[in-house]
Amino acid sequence: MHGAVKLLIGLGVVGGLLVGADRVAVGLAEDQAADAVVSSGWLATKPDVDIADFPFLTSAVAGELDKVTLTSDGMTVTDGKERVTVHAFRADLADVKFTDSYRGVTVGRGGGQGVVDYKDVSKFLVGGGLIGLEYAGPGMVKAAMPGGSIEGKLHSEGNEVVVDGLQLTGMASKLNGLAADRLKPQRFRLTGLPNGLALAEAVPEQGGVRLRFTLAPGTALGH
């Protein structure tokens, strides 16, 4: 009996040590991967990396992981003139291959998303009359003006964010026929996106415009 108890205790200790070693190894790998993402220029600031595979060491031997998540508040997008922050950016990556001590990262498939504040979206639309952009309901945005507001639909077309279907509301609606120039569709193109990312969707929400991205298969995030 005592021998069996000692064996069980010994196995528990060994198991704990193995789990501890696995967690240390995954922590080191996450840090190396985060550095690789920055050094390759994919993100400007070091992201948090979460490797979901467990046990990690088994996947590490194979050199491929099932699921990796990157999160960062340091991603930015630009229209070629203004540059703004994408808040709470998250990239969900699958079939991730690591090489060169986790300095090389290649993604089989994945996507990402984050939110741009309305004040920053307004920067891209300067000159179009849509200053002080706000949420106006599902798929809709508005900008206040004397006597009412300008409302329109916000969506994406390729890597462009478009606001169209613009109409004056409130007392200002009487001027719809006279304000055709101000009611033309407004758009801006996102340029210089991280390697492999393409805009898939732009959705107005209460807290800003949510941008969803697709990631091209085989995208390299490290060198």
C-alpha cells in the first residue's frame, strides 16, 4: 500500500514538473513570436501572443500549432495621409508554422478585427461634411449639423470604407434637393495594411467602426 502511495506521489510530482516545463516553454515561444511579429514590421508594437496548444511541447516538436491569438492596442491604419489607431486589435491564427527558434512565423489561415473611434474615422472624411461622426443605428452613421444631421450607410468595398445613401434629417431635410454636392458618397482607402491583411467588412457600432480583416493563406509574420 505504502509503495503504491509513493508511486502515485512520484507520478504526480513528475507530471507537475512536466506541466511546469511545458508552460515555461510556451511562455518563451510566445515571447519569441511576439518579437518576430515586430521585427518583421507586421505590427509596430509588441503584441500579446497566446498559444492555445496543450501540451505545447508536442506541437513544438512538429513545428506547427493549431491556434495562436495576437492582441494589440498598437495597430494603426492609414489612408496615406492620416494614421489612426485600431483599438483592441485581435488576430486569430490557425495552422501556424514556426521556424528558426520561433523567429519565423507562417500562418495557414486566419483573420482579425478591431475598432476605430468615430473621431478618427472623421479624420479620413475631412472635407466631406461628415465631421463629428456618430453611430445612428445598425449599418448607419450620422454627423450633426444645424437643424438636424446628415445620415448615411457605412460599409466596405474592398479596402475602402464607404459612406453613401446620405440624407439630411430634421428641419434640414427640406434642403435635401439643394444640398446634392454635400450628399455625394464619401470614401477612403486603407493603405499600407500589415502583410497579408485585407479589409473584409466595416460595421458601425456604438463605440466606433469595427473593421474585420481576412488574412491570406501562407502569410509570413516573422522572418
